[in-house]
Amino acid sequence: MLGAAVSGFAAARLASSQGHSVVVYDAKPERASEIISRGLAAFVGSWDPEHLTGVDLVIASPGFPERSAPITDAYEAGVAVVAEFEWAWQQLDVERTVAVTGTNGKTTVTALTAEMLTASDIDASAMGNIGLAVSDAVLAPPTVAVIEVSSAQLQLSRTFRPDVAVVTNVEADHLDWHGSAEAYRRAKEMIVARQGSDDVVVFSSNDRGATAVASSGRARSVGVDQFTMAEHGFGGDADSISIAGERILRDELAVQPGPFVQNILLASAAAIEAGARLGPVLERARSFTPSAHRQRLIATIGGVGYVDDSKATNPHAALAAISAYESVVLIAGGQSKGLDIASLARQPNVKAVIAMGESAPLLRAAAPEICHEVASMSEAVEMASTLAAAGDVVLLSPGGASWDMFDSYIHRGEAFASAVNEIAERSTA
């Protein structure tokens, strides 16, 4: 087993319960004690091809690129390699599989699709990159599995065939992993590669990348655009959206205008294709609000809104968030993954940029007259509070990965919220 994080341990537990001899490899030496404490054999530290001696199957967690040494060495040694999610999915006894991928929005669409199915009295579970490993669902499978899958997982897939595929959007991302935008798109295409005419792909028809991925397969396609009405009943106009032909005024939605409305439509189409009833789908569409770290308002202090969008780990997501507000003091930065994060600083509605992390110099070079570099989240929020005026939004939308300064985007968002709350407490003291 490659990797000792959530999916790695889940696969190791399942394989052990099935009587297989399991060895877990992780590059971090500190993981050794945890692996051993779970009753598993461990290889840690630098990779050695000798680790493959006597191995019949390599199960890879999402943290290992296909070009990484453990995987390429396995190929050269003639050892089969499979992604954790696919290995578990092959054993998952469900009536239907919904799979969601995309550069942005896939976690939201995965969770909301599962909620709409559950509200329709269908036993559905969200799993995959959303938190629950597919391996953990094998022993107690739901009726419908809603799986969030990344490009890295899809790149290793060889048999995966969802009944309903969802492609939210496809913009260049993870170029440090895949090597090129074309390779990244080809990895996304694996979600539809084995679908047949009895399957369906739901996609954002207003997104060229998603359209290209959807059209590469043979499944029936349902294109969704929140500003275009379509014959199949999923779309919208300036005042309303349509779900299976039923109109909902935009004013009825709990979510603010922007990309989340498109996510609602994608989830609604996927849920109905997977068997959900229209009534519960409409109810969840009206009441949906984003989960933590996705354009969540933390506080309003002195007429300034403080919004946590830490989940925006690439420029495409951050640009979507920035465009939702008239005047933004932007907190951005992190690991750029080879993408054009500097473009965030040049948006016309961004009045100031607080740059942090590895990509701070890129942001500052792009707009030196409005950009300030800081060393911590508390310093970033403090400076933003001095630059923002009533009517502005202080927006944490980093446009980069969090690992240069934080454990995860969740940790980064929590640090932002903590710093905002400190300012709020001082303002009311």
C-alpha cells in the first residue's frame, strides 16, 4: 500500500480483513509508529525498489503521481498498480455509482448530490476525496455511492465506469503533477472513457474543458448552464433557474449569486439521473448553503465583510470568488502548482492584495503598488482590516495550495477565522 493517510489506511484495513499480507510504504519516517501500531508492516523514508520484492499488487493512494518512483518501479517489475478508489469500487456492492470530478466545485456537488438522494429516501453516501475513503464503504455499502474523484486518481484508473459522471469544469491545474494542461485534461477524460450509451454525463456546457471531457465519451450527455434554458429542463436565466423543468426564482435560493448556483444545477441533474425525486431535490436546491471554507462569511466588522474561501486552491477558483464582490481586499498565496496565480492581483475590483506563502513574490511583482507581503495569517488579517473600508470584502481566496504554511486548506481557513474573530472581539470591547 502506497501512503499512510486516510485512503491508504482504509485500503490496508480492508485488505488485511480479507486475509492479504499488507505492507504500507510512506516517505515520512514519523509515520512508522502509527503504521506498526495498527498491526501492519511498514516501509518508511526513501523509496527502495527492493520494497516490491514478493509484492503481487500495489494500491496507490492519491498522493502518488503515476510518474513517481514507487509506481514506475512497479510497472517495470511487472507488478499491477491500482488506485485505492478503483480497487475498492471494484468490490463495492452498490446499485449505482455517481462520480464527480472537475477543477473546482466537485466537493460541493458530491455532497449536495448525496444529500438530495438521501432526502429522496435513497441510501446514499458521499465518499472518495470528500472524506470517507471508498475502502471504508465496502463492508457496509450504500445503495448509491457518490464518489469525488481527482485527476490523480482517474489517471490510474483502468476499469472505473460510473453510471452517472459529473464534470464541473476543467481548467489547467496540478501542472506540477501531470506535466501539461493536455495531460491533466486526458486524466479527467477517464471518468467517461468506459461509459456506454446507457450511462450519462452531466457537465457544465458553459465550460470548454468540461464540454471537451464530456464529448470524449459515449454516454448520453446533459449539459448545464445556469444562464441558458435547455430542452432537458436544467438551466436558467437572469431571474430564475430550472430543475427538471420546474422554475425557482434566484431570490428563493439561500446561496448568493455565483458559481454555487451552477453547482446546484449540476447536483440536481446528477441526483435525478441517479433516482432522486423532484420534490426533495427542489427543497435542497432552495436551502443549500456552502460548507466551511467555501465563500463563507465569517463576520461583518465596521461594514467590512470577512469571507473564508480557503478551498480556492487554484487561480480559477479564486477568480470566480473575486468576481462575486464589487471591492475586494484579497488575501492570497500559497503553492501555485505552476499556475498563473499572479493574475489574481490584476483584477479590477481588487483594491489591495495581502500576499503570503511561496507565491507571495509572484503576486507582488504583478501589482507592486497594491500588494503587501506578510509572514502569517494573523498579520494578513490585521493588515487587511486597516486597508478595508465599509462596503469592502476581505476575501481569503488563496489561489494556491496550503501546504507551504498550513496542514490543509481547512487549517488555513480556521486560522483566518480565528484572526477575524480576534478583531471582532476587539471591536466590541
